[in-house]
Amino acid sequence: MALSRRLLSYLRPHWWRMVGTVSSSVIAAGLDGLSFTLLIPFLNSLFHQTTLTPPSGAIRAILYRMVGAFLDPNHPLQSLEAMIVAIVIIVAIKNVFVWMSGQLGAALQELVTRDMRDAVFTHLQRLPLGYFQRTKTGQVMAKVLSDTEQTKALVTELVTKSIQNAAQIVVTVVILLLISVKLTLLSLVVAPLLTLALQPILRRLRHAYRRLRNEYGEITSVLQEVVSGIRLVKSFAAEPYEDGRFIEANHGYAGGMVRVARMAVLSQPLTEVIGTSVAVMILWIGAREVLAPGAG
């Protein structure tokens, strides 16, 4: 939470870009859900050959009235063509907002990273001399350049993706509630299951990334020392020794990245297995309700 608050202080000067990014993402998520929701009453009427009468509930009634503008029971093919055109237009408008969100989000990332790099450099010059005596030059450079660069991903997760995903979740839940309240509540079981399953992996990834930052700083330290003292290296024929130092640091960093990648790739199959299992269970329960004697 403290890290998020500090990051938000850098976002504040660029508030209009942040608002634009968030608003575009929310609108895109709403249009995405609308394009699929419009098909529900349309297909119901088309396949069951029934009159499209608005059901109870304000939101569902609005959706059914919207579809009614495209539906002519006497000309189903023309109705289908009109609905397809409407959905294509909605998807096109949605992608305009996706593009706007991406443009504003990219500028937001770069500007926040720029401001943080300025702040880190200003703070660095005011640190006591003892800090520079204890810390290798390469590690200092890594903090100013590499660590601030990594905040791009954090800005993306905190501002763009997290809010966009939250909007998509809200839209999806609303759509599911329109279809079946019972099955929607059942499907929400997947959220705590995924959180519990992924928590150990996420915890290990955080610790691993902290170690990797130190190992990357070791690589830049060796590189800086060799380049700045290249005359001494050559005069003492110390190339093999420096080769060994760099190879050790580089191989250690590469090995750490491989271990992190192995842990990271576990999240997708684990998420897919749990999500698919829950989806199959919901499908089975829903099918039993529809196909059971006396259903409907």
C-alpha cells in the first residue's frame, strides 16, 4: 500500500492522462460486454420463434427493447444482418477507445518513469559520501536506470490493466446476473480459489525479483569497473580474471531469470485448470436445470 501511495504521487501531475486512460478502458469494457449481451435476446427470439417481449427488470427490458429495433419476426435473415452490422459498429467503437487507452497509457508510463528518474538522481546527489563508499557504482547506476524503467510495468498494472480488468469483471458479472443469478454466484467461487492457488507462486516471484535486481547490479558493477579501469586490466594482463568475474555474474543472473520464468509459467496452466473445472461444473449444473424433467 505504501508503494502504491508513493507511485500515485507521481501520477498526480498527469491526472488528465490517467483519467483518460481509465475512462477509455471502462467504456471499452462496457461496449465489449454490450456486443455480446445484445445477442442473448436476439437468439432467444430467433431460435424459439417467439415474440420479443421485454422481461422483468429495468436493465433486461432496455436490452430487449434495443434488440427489438433490429428484429423483424417476418424477415429473420434481414434481422440477423442488421444485428451483425450493429455488433460490428459497436466493436469498432470499442477498439477506438482501446486505442485511446493504449496511447494515453503509453505516454503516462513514460512520463511517470521520467519524473521518477529525475527524483532518484536528485536524491542520489544528496546522499552522504558513505553511501557511495559502501555501494558499487554499477549498483547505483542500476537503481537510477534499470529500477526506474521497471516502474513502467507497475504503472501498467496499477492504472491501466487493473482498472480495465476490474471494469471487465463488473460488466461480465452484470451480464451473468442477467442470465442466471444462481449460476453467477456459483461462478464467483473461482476468485478465492485462484487467489489461494497463486499466492505461494506470487510470493516466491516477489522474493526472486528482489534477488535478480541485486544480481543485475553486480553485472553492471563489473562492467563499469572493467571499462573505467581498462588500462590497468591490460597492463596487468587481467583479462582472464575479469572474464571470470563477468561470466560468474552474468550466468548467475541468467540462471535466476530462468528460475523466475519457470515459476511464472506455472500461473497460466494452474489458472486454466481451475477456471475450466469451475466452468464445466457450472455448465453441468445449468444443463441439469434445463434438461431435468419439468424444467422450463
